[in-house]
Amino acid sequence: GTAFWSEVYSAFDEITLPKTAQMFMNHHQILDYRRFAARQTNDFLNEHCLLIKKYARNQWVTTNYIPNYDEGHIGGSPDLDFESYTRYMVYGDNEGIGRRGYRVGNPLRIAFANDFF
């Protein structure tokens, strides 16, 4: 078997996708999974970006990220002409402030996303 993530595996099919809500989930496995997912996302975006530019050289290429800052894939696709993000103002976040808090959500998230991008 193989010792990895402070655990021992005898076969590849013993490795499961990490569930962050699962009790006693291995934090190293979660980190490696997020790195893998971010790398796959970036590779996918770069591959499609280069394919579009191959057939439409004057066309700019971008994508809309959802600003989840902890996923690590934002900024990892250097072939994009620019990056943008999607922020849905009406998404039911009940952390908001005042009477429209449920509709608008937390204004700090909006400000952070605008600063981030």
C-alpha cells in the first residue's frame, strides 16, 4: 500500500472525494483536491482560450468567475485577455443589513469582489 495524507491506501479506489462537511475529514486531502480542481479549471480555460484564438485571432477571450476566493483558480489562466466575475445581487443571503439584506446580501462581499477583480 501507499502512505499518503497520513493515511494508508492499498488501492486507488479507496481514495474518495473530500467532503468538507464530513467529520474528521483529512485536511491535507482537501487541500490537494482543491489544488487539483483549480489546476484542472485553469488548464481547461487555457485550452479553450487558445482554441478560440487559433480560429478567431482578433477575438478577445474572458470568463466570468464566481468570486469564491479560497478556491485558488482565479488568476491562473494567463491566456485570457482579462478576467471578470459574476455577482448575483439577488441570491438570498440572509447575512445582509437592513430591510433589503436578504435581497442584496452582505455589502462587504460586493466591495471585496470589486476590489479583488
